[in-house]
Amino acid sequence: MSTCSTHALDAALGVPAAGLPVTLRDSAEVTLAEAVTDADGRVRFPADLGSGPHSLTFATGPWFAAAGRDTFFPEVRLTFTVPADQQHHHVALLLSPFAYTTYKGS
């Protein structure tokens, strides 16, 4: 089994994306865990992931709206593959109202 964590940063303001809801799902769209990023923009999910595709969905629309900011993306969904031989996956999100980028962290 493997674990997953994420780190979301508000690249437009240069701060962590604190309070951002995130959902972890498996390839069958079963919700494995739901969380909200902490003050540092981080979440470590308690779920054990099997190998194969998984996704993280960030509820960016409501998050930006709560801050009185417009956004082009109502959500950001990142799909990634979990190999059977890796114990931890870290998926980072750099976010702004009209763009985002992601990378596999360590």
C-alpha cells in the first residue's frame, strides 16, 4: 500500500492555499478521503492507496469565491498513477485564479 499528501500554494499571492477542500478518489471514483488544507496549504491523507490511477480534486471555485476572487477553474482535478512499489506520493499544486501547474514532489 501507499500513502498520499499534497501541498497547495496560491502562486498569485505567494502564500499557502490554506482552507482549500481536497478529495482523494480511486479509479472507480470511490472517495477515499476528504480534507481541507492546513495553514501551510498541506494535507496528508490517512488512506492507504492501492496501485493504479487515483485523483485529487481541489474545490478551487468555492475557495476563490470565499476570498472574493474570480477564477476560471471551478475545480482542479489531478489524476496520477500509483505504482505498486512506491510507498508515498506527494502531489503539489501551484494555483492562481486563471492558471495552475502541478508536479510530483517527494
